[in-house]
Amino acid sequence: MECIYLNNRNYDGSQISSLWAYNVAGVQDDSIIYFRGTCNVEISHMIDLEDKRENEAIYSSDMIHFIIEHFDSTKLKLVYSRQRLFASIVSEILIDKGFNIKREGDDLFINNKKLSVSIASTSAVSQKIHFGINVIHDYYADLKSIGFEECKIEQLMYEIAESYVNELDDIEKDLRKSKPLDVI
Amino acid sequence: MECIYLNNRNYDGSQISSLWAYNVAGVQDDSIIYFRGTCNVEISHMIDLEDKRENEAIYSSDMIHFIIEHFDSTKLKLVYSRQRLFASIVSEILIDKGFNIKREGDDLFINNKKLSVSIASTSAVSQKIHFGINVIHDYYADLKSIGFEECKIEQLMYEIAESYVNELDDIEKDLRKSKPLDVI
Amino acid sequence: MECIYLNNRNYDGSQISSLWAYNVAGVQDDSIIYFRGTCNVEISHMIDLEDKRENEAIYSSDMIHFIIEHFDSTKLKLVYSRQRLFASIVSEILIDKGFNIKREGDDLFINNKKLSVSIASTSAVSQKIHFGINVIHDYYADLKSIGFEECKIEQLMYEIAESYVNELDDIEKDLRKSKPLDVI
Amino acid sequence: MECIYLNNRNYDGSQISSLWAYNVAGVQDDSIIYFRGTCNVEISHMIDLEDKRENEAIYSSDMIHFIIEHFDSTKLKLVYSRQRLFASIVSEILIDKGFNIKREGDDLFINNKKLSVSIASTSAVSQKIHFGINVIHDYYADLKSIGFEECKIEQLMYEIAESYVNELDDIEKDLRKSKPLDVI
Amino acid sequence: MECIYLNNRNYDGSQISSLWAYNVAGVQDDSIIYFRGTCNVEISHMIDLEDKRENEAIYSSDMIHFIIEHFDSTKLKLVYSRQRLFASIVSEILIDKGFNIKREGDDLFINNKKLSVSIASTSAVSQKIHFGINVIHDYYADLKSIGFEECKIEQLMYEIAESYVNELDDIEKDLRKSKPLDVI
Amino acid sequence: MECIYLNNRNYDGSQISSLWAYNVAGVQDDSIIYFRGTCNVEISHMIDLEDKRENEAIYSSDMIHFIIEHFDSTKLKLVYSRQRLFASIVSEILIDKGFNIKREGDDLFINNKKLSVSIASTSAVSQKIHFGINVIHDYYADLKSIGFEECKIEQLMYEIAESYVNELDDIEKDLRKSKPLDVI
């Protein structure tokens, strides 16, 4: 699984499309690509029908973004489990740095304010996850307000991406040393 | 998904077999069954070949146990993702109660000592996860040593089991409101 | 699995789209939704290429409609088996009420005239089945002509929908108590 | 899919094993094999844990048996749907001959007495279904008691087996002419 | 699996769509359809994003074409393995006729010049493969230049198509006589 | 995918078990392991029921062996396609070295004598392939008799194993740059 940083990117919802990584970076492996930029999802790119129904704007002027793509399965249950696992990893890293994060499903909260947005889905060729964390936001929680230092943001992005890669590697290794189960 | 408490049970490794829940409790749904008792896994019930190779004893005189069974898939990748998610949930609950837990893959640590054991695998009919947390242990970390009160253990078991059920419900709901992805 | 009655609906083919149930009724479970109304499928909504090739009009002025959605698999073989099973259930209920129904595949006949229309398919997120039964039709068989009483139609719809839900529940229970097979 | 009649066979539960058809008849295709003989399932061959728990004898001195094997999938949900569909087909054929059959799940009843036994499951290589219908039985319903003529039994077996083959062919054809679904 | 020859066809990329065989020839089985004609793929029909990125023209004035469709799975890994196997079969047949072919992945070469084009992918309903071999080409390798006789081309097409059908039949038979594996 | 050479091994059929590579070499990746030694498969390790039925001895005093394990799927159709592809790769390499090999399914022939043995199957945790090529054999074809030099055998083993790894890598890359198909 490749772990790639991109400069000067914003998130407008098109990045959730399958094969985006191949298209922008020639990536032909499972990947997690991260970048920092605005978030402004047009209705036509909305995957979550709840957001669409409620006509909810998904906007942030400064976010760190993670775009994950897996080609090993197109099962919705697996991509959503991985999305929750990703949210847990982010939460664990921030808790470890002393921030009082709560995770609920795919959302992170701090002081009851939402810090993140996330979506996951599949096409016929791959699974994709988008996970965005507010760096600056007027209304929702953001890293700046809770005292996260600007100079440590790039390191944070790298740490999160690497942890996810390691988690997935660890799973792959585990499943290659376990026997199938008996049935009573 | 059913959430069931059993009295007077120990874990000897046979509980990881598929259909054990049906056999002991007539359960015909996906389930999480929890109980408190010893842990003493015979070599013949060991699923993890690493433990087998290293002839590692899996023994604890007092543990809380969670036995999860899912019938919706027999994919190893999914059961291992769910196992990690379960470990995250336990970690989050204990952190929330003020304990300084670290999760690494499917293991929980406190002060660099291992607090838990876990295994996951599949048969042709179901996925199973066992997750055990030491209440009392001479060598490894345990809930007693870190000051977890005896009277709160039953509540803890319930809370963990319920949280997993809720997490899975939440995933099921999410995947029923998301559009499939475009491909670039 | 939810079982839902909707008022004042017609079938124009858009109801076969995945996530329609979420969109019109906020349903986030597997579901069978039933309603009574006209049937008028535009060419652009036709799923069956045979109908499309033969430019066959699918029209009825009064039909009872069942729209089934499953999220547990996107396999075509499974959704078509379920569609046939649904047709069998309808047939059994009508036979039990004294009507001389024959089933052939997904079609019901009475006196060699077709009583029903049905289609099934999958998207990347769900399986869907549409099954419609003529209440009044000039050319094909219909419930009125064979003497089915108007006042019993609502009950019939409910009975069919409930029977399908029970059949699926029964299957889920069965597969949770059966051992995998030996191989000779 | 092959349709094969075997002479002089009894059912003792070993016929439910995967690859039995290859072993006894060199069959290398999906198949339905039928024969007439006793039914006497040893506990060790019992697939249904409910029967095992209740120590229920599965015995009949004269039955017609159908053994179905599919290699296209090893999903439990699919084999159980096919089993129900098979039960429906048997029911339809007997109703068509004037017998007042009721189907409940995978069981057939006449005058509230059980006429049939059935089991379905999967191994890592195939799906299997056994369906047996009593010809003579002291306690349960049987074909003789309801007046089914001895001379027509062989024809009945053939008719049932052929109908299942046709049903499956029809499904295969249908799924090769239907477009995938849109998502709202 | 059906093996069908079509007259007077060209390849413009639309033939790679799922259900094309049903649409043009009413085929409701897995199939390999072959024809001889030009190859001129419009950008909008390009499946391979690499070709698209490089804006590579896929043009040939005279090619033999094979269009394969399978409905038994929609897994990318399987369709790509089958595509490579098809390329091997073509290579073996040409080598057997005395031509010095090299295969690299899904491409055939002769004297380091590319003789063939191929693409494979899946939709929600089927797997498809296109494989084209130049008969006449100004720039790439072609059958004419290497001395393949015009009068033998129709026979070659037939031989290739039949060999693929036989290969797949042989695989199906093999998997119906092999036991599942033990686990150490 | 790891490519590993082992010294001083013979093949007795136990190597086809899932997780053998982990057990003997601690391998936790997909792998191709090759070694040179005798071949002597006991009846109890026979996977192919045809061999078992015909009580066919699978014996060779000197063979090169390839043991492949994949954890990405447990589908029989995929492992058999990969097995055929492996046979093609071996055939291509030997043809390229000037030997007149014919492949039929998973068998290689030279002068109408069988040069190789192969088996493939799956467990609940992995796919496995065994492919053995006679170096010396009294009855069947072997590398020595056709003039293959002893000093080049180690190189041949390496070349075959590497080619398979490259073929699989190439497939993985291809499926990560191709769009899903339209449906007509």
C-alpha cells in the first residue's frame, strides 16, 4: 500500500471517484493519499444521500484530507469497517497527543463539536474512503482552536497515513497465520 | 444482533467454533456473548499458528470474555477488520473511564504490559472473534492492578458488548444511504 | 427487514433504482414496500433488454406493486432466486384462496393469461425486485376478472409482504444452525 | 446441469457430502440425482444441529430422494434460497396433480402432517441440497396414503428433477439479459 | 459457453459493453464471439486509462476480434487471469503453426513488434474481454507480414475460439473433482 | 508476493496444505516456494478424486516443485485459472529455450509424453497450487531425456518462479487502471 503526499490540492468531491489516484499520480497500488486544502463538495459529488436530502453544505476553508483506495474487494461492509478503523486510528493518535477526542461511528468530536467529515463507498473497481479533519473552521471544531500547533500538522498527516498502512499490513499478516475454525 | 450474558463459563478455546452460540444458547442471530471466567486454551484449540509454533500458553485465572459470531460473510479480511474495530471500542471505553490504554492491532496495553488476548477466524458458515481482558493476572496487565473496581466489571462487559452492537448497526445504516462511486 | 405500505403511488420504473426506499421513506433496512397504482414503465427505465428489444409496453391501469431491496449481497443469482421464491409465495397465497394459479419462472398465469410482471437486478449497493399484479387489465389476466373481491386487496398485499419477510427470516435462522458439509 | 436417475440406493446422510456425485457417478457438472430407497440418517451425518440437539431420528422405510449439487457458489444464502425454491416446485407439481399441499419453508405438509425432509449446506467446494418425500411412512404423511399411484412415482421423480433444471436454466437466461440498476 | 462467428462487423469499442452479445445476437449464455473487421476505438469507449492519458490511438484497418463474456463472476482478478490465459492460448496456437510469438501479459509480440491489442473489465452484470490481432497493419506486427495465409484466417479464428471454450470446460470439470485443502 | 527457494525438500502431498509456507518458513505473504526433490504422494494427501479413484501412483524420483499460495480469494475458478496460467508460463519458458512443449490444461507434454503433474484447490483460508516437473523419470517425459542441462536447472526454477510473480504483479497493475464497463 502506497502512502503519498500531494501539494496544493483542494477537496471538491471528485477525489472520491475510483481511479482518481491513478489519474493524478499514476498510482497502481492500494493507496492513501493526503493533502491539505479547502473542502467544498458540490451536490453532484455527494455520495451520502442524507446530506443530499438535507441539502447540507460540506464546506471547510482549511482541512487535512485523506483519500484511501483499495482494490482487493468491492464489498460495502468491508469499506465501512475500514472507515471506522481509520476514524479510530485518528482518534487514538490525537488522544495520544493529549486531545480529548470522542469517536462516534465515522465522526470525531471534541467538546461535543464535530471535528471531521467522512464518506466511504465502492464502485465496480474499488473501495474509496475520504476522511477530512478541520484545521480552521468557524462553526465546527478544528485543530487550531484546540491548540494544535501549525508546525506539527504535516507530521500529523504523515503519522495518520503511516498508522493506517501499518494497521492494514498487520491485518494481512494475521490472516496468513490463522487456521480456519471448527464447527461444533 | 443479539447481546447475551452467560453465567458460570470458562474459555477453553472450544467457544471459538462456529455455531457454539446456537449450541449453548439456541441463538440463531448474529451475536456477541459475554461471560467471566478462566482462560485456558488447549493446543488443539489454538487457531493462531504463531502461538502454536512458540508453544505459548494462553492462560488467565480471571478474564472477561467476548465471543462474536457473524453469518453475513466468511471473508477473513472483514472479520479481522471487525476484530480491530472491537479492540478500538474496548480501548475507547477504558480511556473514557480514565485508563491510559494503547491499542496495537488486536492487542491492548497499559504501561507496556498486555491486557488482552484475541483471535479471529472463519469457517465455511461463520466469522468468529474471541476477545478476552484480564481481570486478574500475575504476569500481564489486568483490570484489578490498574484500579478498576470489581463492582463495575459487569457494567463494563455490558457497555462493551452494547457498543459493538451499536457500531455494527451504525455501519449497516450507513451503507444503506450511500451511492456507489463514479470512476474517473 | 421492514414491511411498509405507501399511499398514492404509481410505478413508473424509477422505483427499481437502488436506495429508492431511503429516498422516499428514509428506510435504512432491507425492505419490502407495497402500494397500489398504475404501472407505466418508460423505455429509459426498462431493465429487461428483451422488453426493450421488442419495444414492449409495460402498462396497467391498476396494479398492486411490491418493491424489495436487499443489501446483503449484490449477486445476480441470489436476487433471481429470491424473485422466483417471491413469485412462488404469491402463487401459494392465491392458490390457498382458491384461485388456479400457475407459476412459470417469475410469471404468474391464470387460464393461460399472464397476471403479473416482474423484474430483478442489482446495482453496486443493493439487490432490487419489482413484482406487480394486475388488479384491472383489459388484455391480461387480473384479480377482478377472476372474482377477487376489492375489499380483500389491501389484506392480500399485506399477507404477501409478510410472507416474504417470514420466508427470509426462516432462511436466516436455518443457515445459523447447519454445519458445513464434508467432502467425500 | 445434469439430471440423473440411480437404481437401488438408500439415503444414509453420506450422500450430502460434496463430490458424492463425482464419486458414485463420475458427474463433473452441476447435478440433480434422484433415487428411491430408505432414509436412515446417522447422528454423525446430521447437518442440522437442531435435529442433533433433539436427537431426532430421521427415518423412513420408503422415500424418493433428490440430491442437488451446485459448484457456482458456496454462499449459504443462495443454497437456502434454492432449497426453498425446490420445495415450491415440488409443491406446485403435487398441487397440479390435485393434492392439497402446503409449503412452510423447506417442509411440505398435507393435512397438517409432514410429507418431506430436507437439508442444505455448503462445503469449500460446493452447495448441496437433500430433499426426501415419504412414499410410505407410519407416522408422517406419505404419497401412498394420499392416494398417489405407485406406477406414477417414477414419472413424478423425473418431473420434479426436470422442473428444477428448467427453473435454474430460466434464471441463468434471465440474468443474461437484464441491465444493472441505477441508484437514486 | 457459446462460440459464435459474426459477419461484417467492425470494432469501435462499444462491443466491450456488457450484454452486447444479447443485444446483437440474442445470446443468453457465456460466449465468445469472433469477427473480422477494422478497429477504431473512440476515446469515450476507452476502458484503459493509460491509453486515455496518453491519448493513444487504437486503430487497425484489418483485425480479427474476439469478444468474450462471462456471467459467473464480476471479479476483476478472475477476468484478468482469463485474459492472460486467452493470450497464452493464441500464442500457443500460433507457435504450433511455426510462428515465433512472445507473450508479455496480455500482449503478443513477433520480432519485438506488437501483434495484438486487448482489454478486460467488469460491469455489475458480467466480465468482458476484447482481444484483437492485426491482420494488416502499417506500423505494428500483423499476420500478413509474417506470412500467415489469407485462406487460413477463418480457420485460425475458429481454432482460437474453440480452444478457449475447451480450456474453460476443462477448468470447470477439474474443479468438480478436487477436494478442498487441509490446513496445517 | 514472495519467491523462496528451499533446500533439501521432497514432496509428499502435505505441502499442498494451507499455511504450509508459514509453518516451514514463517512466510506471511502470498508466495511461490520452489525446491527439488522426490515426489511421492500418499493416497491420504490426494486432492484429485480422479487419481484416488484410479489409485494412480504419483511418484517421481527427481522433480522440481513449485508451491504457490494466495490469500486474496478462496474461489476455485480463480485458483484453477492461475494454475493454467502457471502451466502456460512454464511452457513458454521451455519453448523459448528450444524445447517443443505442448500444454493441455494443467499438463505439459513433450513428444506426447507427460512432463509434469499439478493440482490446485482451496481451503477456507487460502488457494494453493502444486506444479512439479520431472527431472528424471523412467516412464514419463523428463528434463534430462530431452537434453536439459543439469547445471541450468536451478536457473530454470528461479526463472519460472520470477515469471509467475511478474505475471501476477502485471495483472494487479492492470486492474488498477481500467474503468468498469458500460452495459448496453
